[in-house]
Amino acid sequence: MGYRLHYATTYKVVHGGGEFNHETYAVNSLLKELCPDLWGNNDTDTGYADELEITREDAANAIKTLEEWDSQGKKWKEGCGYKYAHVAEFLKEALEHSDKDNDLIRLSWF
């Protein structure tokens, strides 16, 4: 076959953001609804995942949908305290500041 297993000699992680305090399940569930290719490190329920990956395309589409829902006055999760526009702004920031050489945006809860 000619395929060889390689490892990266440089792995740089820089985190930005820091939003949605204690709303893991609500945010992850919303992203799962909006991003068909969402990956989470919890196989049984993405809502409880603490590592997520979404495609840049899914993020862009989610932003449009979230802004549309917000402009229609739709409410997100009773008692959550966040609006769809807040999630849209977070995703815009992630798109802008994440590694543009990678089609995936990595999101981490910690």
C-alpha cells in the first residue's frame, strides 16, 4: 500500500473565547441540531461532550440560521439567559480566529 503512520512534531493549541458558563448540554444540543457533521467525544450523547469539532461550512450555515431565529424573536431554552445571537457571535469569532488551514473548528469545554 505504501501508507505510513506519521506523527506531528508541532502541535500548538491556543484557546480563545470562554462563553456559556455551565450551559454545556444546551449549547452542544443546539450545535448538534444546526451542524449535521458535528463530532463530539461522547459517543452516547453529544450534549455531554467536552470536545467538539464542526466544519467551517456548518458553522457559517449555523450563524445564518441563528441570526434568522434571533430576528424572528425565537427564544432559546427556558431559563438559559443566552440568546441565539450570542451563539452566532461566538461562532463568528471562532470562524475568524480558528486555524483557517483546517476545515474543522475545535471547541473545548473546560
